[in-house]
Amino acid sequence: MTIPAFDVHGNLPPGIHEATREEIAARFGHTLARRRLVAGLLAGLALLAAAGCRCAWLDGSFITDVEASEGRPPRDFDLCWDIAGVDLAALGRIEPALDPIHPDRAAQRRRFGGDFFFVAPPAGDGLVEFFQVDRQGRRKGLILIRFGNGEGGAV
């Protein structure tokens, strides 16, 4: 799997682009600010995987060329995660900030550097669709992260 090049607007091309955590780190972790976000993202993904999460969609300025378009590093990432099959009680014990009923967005940003939004497909597909449009109304891409084949892990 290869994460495609940015379009002329600094976004990934429209669509869902599947990538591993390693590919995401290699592609988007090229500055100190980005490496900090990668570390937080990977920590959050590990917790979700340990609780049984099967997939997540990555978005936000983190997966754009914000340095070229706005002259600044990305400030955060946005992650939608599929709630199906997740042991919510275990997730709440391991990381209360990720509790989908009472998420603590400020704690998420402090600990991980981004926001975690649960989705419950098919009804939750609207949020994934919402994240595929930039602030100017243009279609853009997301990154799909699947868990399995040893990618999860106990916390």
C-alpha cells in the first residue's frame, strides 16, 4: 500500500487510502512536530486495538501538506474509530478520555495530540463522509487503518 501524493490543494486525493501504522509514521513523521503527533497517534491506536477496535480513519491537518499551504506544522489529527466489537468497559478502564459516552477531548489532545471520534456504521458513516471534505468544500482523502494480523496488542 502506498499513500498517494498530495493534490494541488495539499490534500490527499479523494477516497479512502488504506495504510499501516508504519506507513503513516514514515510518510507523515518527517519533522519534530509531526513525530510528536505520530507518537500520540500510535499510542491511541494501540489502546483502541487492545480494546478490540477493527478499523479507524485518519484525518486532519496531519495528513495534509499544511507546511506548504499555510507555512506551519500540523496542530493535530482527527481519528474516527469503528465502535463495533470494541470492549467499551475495557477501553474506559485503560483510557477514560477515549470513553465514547463521555469523551474528554481536552485530555485526548493533551495525551495524544488529536481528537478521537467513534463511529457506528452504517449510521456513523456520515462522520467519515464529513471528514472527506475540506474547509473549502473540496473532496479529499482519508487514511483507513485496519487492525488485525498482530497489529493490536495488550496494554
